Amino acid sequence: MDAPPPAGESATTAITNHMVHLAREGRAEHICFLLALRATETHVLPKTLKNVAKLLANSKKRWLESCLEELKSLKDRDIYEIVDLPKRRKVVKNCWVFNIKPDSHYQSHFIAKGFSQVEGINFDELFSPVVCYKTT
């Protein structure tokens, strides 16, 4: 698509017309485009848990399994405990961070927003799952 779109035709319309032309000819460029489009559809990174609910069934299932795996991991390591909210206290805000690893493993992390916490009220100790080697 080297030539600019004809006068009065938007860039989107020009691209659409070009794709229709390629589809009629059945050229390799079109097939590569469709394969690339399909690949991006199957690996959508959601921004929020609400976005996960809107995905296709297969992706939605994989993301929810990843979220459950993360919650189970946190529970197994005694990272949190469920308690009643004390009076005049706010819930610590949180969010999900989603990622797809190079081996196509769906990974979810449940993150507490640290800026909304107060030491001694919301937490007593810090936890960071990082190995710290000591030299002797």
C-alpha cells in the first residue's frame, strides 16, 4: 500500500479496502496478517480482573486458574489471614498484575498497594519473596 488514500477516503477505509483486495487475491501478506492478528487475540493481557471476565472462554479459564493458583500460593505461605475489619479502618487496596511468560504460562500476581498501608496498623512485618545470600 504505497499510494496515499484517494481524496476523501480515511486511512482506516483505505487499509480496509487494501485488506479486502488482498483477501480476494489470497496473497501471503494477507495470510501472515491474519495469523498475526489471531496470535494477538489469543494472548490478551488483561489490565483488571473485570477485563478477565470479558475475555473468550479459553483465555478467561486460563487467567482464572492462574489467579486461583496465586491465591493458593499466598494462602499456603501464610501471607494473609481473613479477619473482620476493625472500626474506623480502611481496607488495604489491591490489584492484579497479569503477564504471559515466554513459555506461554499465564501468570497472575495479587498485589497490595503499599502506599495505602500504615506500619503497625495494616502490617507488622515486611515480606519479599527474594533470596538474599549472605557472604561469610
